[in-house]
Amino acid sequence: MSIGSGPINSWNRQAYLTLDPRTGAARTSVNEVADNEIRQNFIIAGTGTSTYPIDHDDCSANYHDHHNVLLFGPAKQWGGHSKRATDNLQIWPDYGTGEYGRAACYDYQATGAYNEVFANNTCILSGHRETPWCNRTGCGVMTFRDVCPSDSGNLDVGTFGLIAANNTYYTPAGVASWRSSDQGCALPLHDVQQRKEEAGSCALNVSQLSTSMVLAHIKELLW
């Protein structure tokens, strides 16, 4: 396991062949490759150097991660294309102990990426006192490597190819933001939505949640 990786760590190095599920014909075109599904898993990160429950590294492509329960680390996309993270429940990603210390809901590192989706997810941030990602300005729910979201040009580059929508973020103050990976330059969710990103997404106070509500959500996803 490499530093900063997670229980599931994908890479992309060469083309591969898949079969059309309807015809059985071979498919080799990058635009025709069937999705790899990661679904209905209970995945815990946050020990040793394990930063991410699911770590899509180095230009991974054609993944659909859905209906998973992910604990103690953010979702991650690094380069590549055609990856979708939908309908997942993320619990306390800001408790992660990985070496890179990324503790938002989504760690998006675009390098020529396209067709990347983060939608219909529920993320619960604890705001515990040791995390730098939650403070009086709210919790950083989406982070970008070396990109300052307050700079319009940098934000355009940092979000190229990304569709984020219909996510529910629970934070201690009910305030969410996008931030650069140095934890600066917070852009509030409302301002993000003014840019036509995060349509239908909302930030709610974590005090509205109960243990029974979280357990019911887990059961709904996994059984």
C-alpha cells in the first residue's frame, strides 16, 4: 500500500478489453469501456497511512462507486475520467489519520479530467477540535490540490470536467465551503452554486442527525 492510499486503491496504466453485456462483442475504445462498480461496501480508512476509503489514483477511469458507507476519509479522484461517486454515505471523513491529512468529503485533483461526477452523496463532518477543516467559516467539504477557489481562473481549472450536484453536507454549523488543499480560500456553498455548481446541494447542521437516523441510512444502503 502506497502512502496516502486506502483499502481500495486503483491505478490506470494501459488499455484493456471488455465485453458488451448485450452482444458479447469485444470493446476496446476508451469511450466504450464498461464501468467498474464498487457498490454496497462498508469501508473504513483512517489508520496508518490509509487516507481514503476509496482512492482513485493516477488517472483511473471508468468507475462507478455507489451505495457505499465510507468512514474516516474523503472520496478521491486524481486525474483520469468517467468516474462517478453517487449515493454514498460518508461518516466523519475529518477523523482520518492518513499522512496527507485530507479531511473533506471530496478530494478532487483534476489533471485533464472529464466526465467526473460527485452527486447524491451524504457526508457527515464532525468538526472535532483537532481537524483544521472546520472553523468559524464553516467546513471545507470539497478540496482541490494547489487551487485557490477564490480565484475564478484557478477554480475553473480546478473544477474542469466535474459535475457536483444534489449532495447533502452535515457540518457543526450547517455551513459548507470549497477550499484549496492548503485549507485557504474558502468559497461558501452559496457562492459555488452561483457558479452553477452543486445544484440541489445543501448544508445542514449535524445536530439534526441522531444515531438511529445514521444507522437507518446505513441499512438502507447495504441491505
